[in-house]
Amino acid sequence: MGRQSISLTDPNDNWLQERVAAKEYASKSELVNDLIRQERKRQDSIALLRLELIKGEESGYSKKTKDEILALAKNGLK
């Protein structure tokens, strides 16, 4: 496991200390690692969404009516 030394602004350090003091996390390291994991998941979700948007744009325009599209979407939810 890598070991890092980072500098935090006072408000950020206080926020971390408050989370640990409230027993939400066992240590500031645990909290920082959790925040990084959450951000990595968020970035992965954004990347997937971008790929889907690109795929949609590249598929071209649909000839279907809005009612046909709505029916397809509703069937997909079943």
C-alpha cells in the first residue's frame, strides 16, 4: 500500500477530523480512501455515460414516432 503525505486546508482537515470524531470512519486515511473510491466510481459512470451518448449520436436519427419510441421504452421496463 502506498504511503503519501498531503497538505490540507484547515477547513478540509477539520471536516475530516469531524467525520472521524463522529465515528463515521476509523481514521482520516480510511475516509480519504473512501472518497477516492467514490470519485473513481463516479468517473467510471461518467465515462460509461459518455460512451453511450457517443454510441447514440453515431447511430443516427430514428424514423420512429415519439409514440413508437415511448412504447419501446415501456416494453423495455417490463
